[in-house]
Amino acid sequence: MDHSHEVLARAGHRSGAARNAVIDLLGRQECCLSAQEIYDLLRAEGERTVGLASVYRAVDLLAGLELLQRVDLGDDVARYEPTEPTGAHHHHLVCLDCGRVRPFEDARLERALAEVAEAQRYAMEGHDVVLRGRCPVCQAA
Ligand SMILES: [Zn+2]
Ligand SMILES: [Zn+2]
């Protein structure tokens, strides 16, 4: 969060209520949210001054400054989560029945991807991994 405010200040952006609310909310999530989900959660927390349009503007601005990254799960909904300055990241499991998105991390997967890049003599800057299927709850139903 401190990092976000620093980058915004350096880019000449004065703090705005919507941006602060979005940064604060996403900083408390374990995974990505769409603009609509961000808006709904802010409302549920009692935030009444931030409109949906300003949430859209805020995520656009924050993604442009690379404070948020856009997560594409293949369903045409843009989701956002904070970019870690350390490069730490996770990947996603998507349930095709309930639509729930879960994060996961796997050191072996990261090593395997690095080895693939190396074998292809590719200087990898990033990667996306999405697993689609049915979550344990939906399998049990
Ligand atoms: Zn995520
Ligand atoms: Zn990874």
C-alpha cells in the first residue's frame, strides 16, 4: 500500500477517495476481483461515496501504473490484483460450475517454467497459468 501511494505521488496523481478505497480493498484480498466485485464489496463495507464508474477509472489508472495487474481468466471479465514489487505472484484455479476463482502457488511449477524458458533461450518476464475444472465443492454436489 505504501508503495502504491509512492508511485501515484511520483506520477503526479493526487490521492483520490476511489483510488484509496480500491488499493486498500485489494491489499486485503488473497486474489483478484473484477471492478463490479470491488464495487459490491465496498458497498457491503458501507462505502457509499465511491461509484462504479470511479472504480473502473481507478483500476485503469492503477493498472497503467503497474500497481495492479490485470488477470485474464478467459471469460472476458477483467480482474485485478496488486502487483508485488518483489515479483511474488500466484496462479489461478477456476471452477467452471460455481465460477469461484482460487489462488495457488507452486515452487515446482515455477522451476519448471524457468527451465522451459531457459531451454527455449527465452528471457521470461512473466507467465500466466490458469487451471479450469471443477472445485471440490462442486465435485461433491
Ligand atoms: Zn489471484
Ligand atoms: Zn508463476
